[in-house]
Amino acid sequence: MSSPRLTEEAIHATCADIASQGERPTVLNVYERLGRGSLTTITKYVNSWKDSGEAQVFKAEELPAVVKLPNELIKEGEDLLKRMWTVAKNLTDAELDIQREALKKAEQANQKRVEEAFAFSEAQSLKIERMENAFAISKEEFLEEETAHKQTVGKLKEVEISNVALTKDNDRYRDEIESLKKQVAELAESLKAAGEDKKRQQDQHEAVLKQKDQEIRAFDVQVHTVQSTLNSTITTNEELKIKVAAAEVELSKCNVELEKLTVRHETSAAELKSAKAELIAANKIASDAEKKVSNLEGQLEVYKTLDKGG
């Protein structure tokens, strides 16, 4: 089972304990005291403790950095002392001076090893300090990146606010489009009603023409009456043409307005497409009505010819 991850509070407490014993807290002695943890994590929290008020109270930077000898040197020193003690007990008084000289040389050699260990420790301390400086620089760069990130987040929030405003505008335009669609639908209904009225008129005209045709064939004397009725029908048809033309102008205006809205809102084109299809159908009905009127006029011309021939 893995050990729990070190927290900033645990490392700060260890630093305070080391400082209370008169020793400057370092990454190595904190790691040695805890016996676990990542050097990166320990370095981070040791530096944060040095910046805290507690470190100022202990005056941690002024405390001496105590270096503990490696276990190998301690063990060799203990073994050497044991050997020296055994030799001192077994040697005679005449050999004691020689053994003391040997002890002195051994002590000098041991001292040299200790000095080498101290030099190694100092080198490691310098290396750690360089690492701490590099970490401090990285921390500053991270803070700068964090500031830039916050600025970017602020800009994103501004863009979101702008998007909300655009969404409201789109909703308003959508409402306007719905209103125009209703107007187009009303115009389409009007055109439909006009077409139905024209069809009724055409049906009536056809019935009248059939009736007049029979009357012309049966009674030549009623030609003038039929001619008057036909003239009245032509006048009515001309009025219907004028109404249809006015309706087409209104439809043209609606189409222009719809095209403008289509340019501003391409996404609304699909919704207007069905309305345009209805308008095209209405135009087709009107065109069909005009064709029928033209056909009636042709028939009238034929009747006029027949009347003159008679």
C-alpha cells in the first residue's frame, strides 16, 4: 500500500521542528526527517515555508546548516575505534607509542574523509540552491502564464456577453421573419381568394357564353344583347387584371423584403422557402387565370366575327 501524499502542512511542521532544534531546514534534512516524498514537492513547500512568517520568527536563514555524516563513514569510524581499542589492550607499553602514531594517522585519514564528505555536501547544497533558483524562475513564469490565462478568460467572458447580445438580435430577427411569414400567408390567402373569385367569374362567363351561343344560333335578333353582355364581361375581366397586377406588385415587394432578410439571415432561408413556393403557386394560379381570360377574349372575338358574318 503506497504512503499518503505529503501535504504542505506536514512539510511546514517538519521545517518548524528542525528550526526549533537550532538547525536550518533544507530539502535534504526535511527529506531525511520524513523518510519519504518527492524532492520536487519538498522543495516547493520548503521554499513556501521560508517565505512564511513562522520562518521569520525562527530566523531560519541565519541558522546553521548541520551536515550529518554518511552512515558508511560512521560505521568505518566505529570499526576503527574497535580495532584500536583491541590493539591497545594487547600491545605492550613499548608498542603503545607506535599504535598512538598509527591512531593519529588513521584519525587524519578519517578527518580527510569527513572533509571530503563536507565538500560533497556543500556541492550538493549549491546544486540544490541552483535548482531552487530555477524553480523560482519557473514559478514566476507560471504566474505570468496564469495572469495571461486570466486575461484570456476575461476576453472569453466578453465574447460570451457579445454572443448573448447577438442571440437576442437573432431572436428579434426571427420574430420579424415570423411576422413577415404571416403577412405572406395572408397575401397568399388573398391571392387564393382572388383566384377563386376569378374562377367563379370565369365559370359564370363560360355559362353566359354558352347560353349566348345558343341564343345567337336560335335567335339572331338577340345578338346586340349578347354583345352588351360580352362588353360588360370584358370590362370586369380588365378590372380583375388590374387587381391581379396590384397583387403581383405587392408580392414583388414582399419578395424583395424576403431576399433582404435572406442575405442578413441565411439560416432563415429554409423557413422562407416554403412561403416562396406558395407565392409561386399563387402566381401560377394568376397566370392560369389570365390565360383563361385571354381564351375568353378569343372566344368573344369569334362571336363578334360570327355576329358580323350573320
